[in-house]
Amino acid sequence: MPIDVIKSPAPNPASDHLETVTLRHATLADAPALALTGAATFLEAFTWMLPGPDILAHALKNHTADAYDRYLADPRTRATLAVTGSPAGLPNEPGSIVGYVLLCTPDLPSFDVLSTDIELKRIYLFSRFRAVPVLDRSGQPIPNLRPAQALMDAAVSDARTLGARRLLLGTHAGNLRAIAFYHRNGFIEAGTRTFQVGNQLCRDLIFARAL
Ligand SMILES: CC(C)(COP(=O)(O)OP(=O)(O)OC[C@H]1O[C@@H](n2cnc3c(N)ncnc32)[C@H](O)[C@@H]1OP(=O)(O)O)[C@@H](O)C(=O)NCCC(=O)NCCS
């Protein structure tokens, strides 16, 4: 019996510019898209770690357009988005949100939070977009800058602009890739917390970095 060979499509230079990101601040109008991207990146990151129903319950509860509306309406919140280029052949159409970083007033109940602290609540990128070029405002690739680092740099800059003196974040103790990224960015372990995901009580590490 003949075997069908499925060939990979040839590289398509016309769509190469899709595989780039630019950064921009989120506005209230981004809340619905951010809710979907927030849920999707959360699912991609953590489905392997926790039971499916708990992961879904967490995403459904926390990644809603209303929740992002509330964040984006708060003057102490800043969200920066990583957005792809326009789809091939449609230069006037917007790209898609493939990552984001969210800064907000700290919500770390067990931690001794200071009034000059701010929390890096979330930083997420779809895995496909973690090593693509980051373009500047004129559309040129920024040398040696990865999207995650660009998002972190934007968050640090925004946190300083908001007058914060220390950046805090909590992450699952098993999230080794994110923890390595935080260490590279000067964060040090500062405490622990428990964090509810659906019915699962997770142990998180809290990291801090001076600004
Ligand atoms: C956390 C997150 C944003 C970090 O982004 P990242 O791209 O994975 O992190 P880095 O930019 O540090 O890159 C990591 C890898 O790239 C390498 N790298 C980093 N900078 C590089 C550079 N300039 N050139 C080449 N390689 C580089 C690192 O050595 C590392 O390699 P490895 O995969 O072989 O270990 C991303 O992993 C993510 O979205 N994770 C899922 C969501 C999540 O866990 N968020 C945090 C929840 S609190």
C-alpha cells in the first residue's frame, strides 16, 4: 500500500513578519483580547502541572474581560502587550496579542508589603514567540533582545514611572524556567505564599527586586 508523504510547507517569506513582536501599552479596549490571551497562555504554561478541572476553573475565574477591565481602569495598573506584525497580505490589519506583562497594586496577603511596592502580577508569552525578533517603533529588529526580556524591561520602566521602589512577584516553586528568568533579572527570593488554583493549594515563592 502506498504511503502518503505529508510535506512541510516551504518557508514563506511573505509571512515571516508575522513571527515578530512589537510592544505597546494595553488600553481598556484590549480587555476582551487580553482575557483570551491570558487564559490561553495560562493553559499552555500550566496544563502539565495541575489537574485539568482546576486549571480550567482558575482560567475561567481570573481571565475574564471584566477582570481585565478592572485592572486597566486602575491608575496603579499597567499592562504591556507583545503583538505580532500584520497578517501577510493585510498590512492594515492589526496583529495578535501573543504575550503580556501586568503590573498592579500588590495582592500578596502573607507578605510584608510596603506602600512603595508594586507587583508584577503576570508575565506570559506563547512558547512560539519566545525567541522571535522584537521590533522597534520603526520596524527594525532590536539586536539581542528577546520578547520576555523586552516585556520585563517595559515593566521595570513602568514600575519606576509609577513611583515604585520595589518589584514583587509570586511564582510556583516548580516553575524553574520562570525562576531562572527572574534570577537573571536580579530578583531574589523574599518569601513564600500559598496560592489557590481551583481546588489545589499551591506553594509559591515570592521574589523581590529593588528598582
Ligand atoms: C516566564 C517567561 C516569560 C520567560 O521567557 P523565556 O523566553 O522563557 O525566558 P528567557 O528569555 O530567559 O529565555 C530562556 C531560554 O532562552 C535562553 N536565552 C535567554 N536569552 C537569550 C539570548 N539573548 N540569546 C539566546 N538565548 C537566550 C536562555 O538561556 C534559556 O535557554 P534554555 O531554554 O535552553 O534554558 C516564559 O517562559 C513564559 O511565558 N512562561 C510561561 C508563563 C509563566 O510561567 N509565567 C510566569 C508565571 S509567574
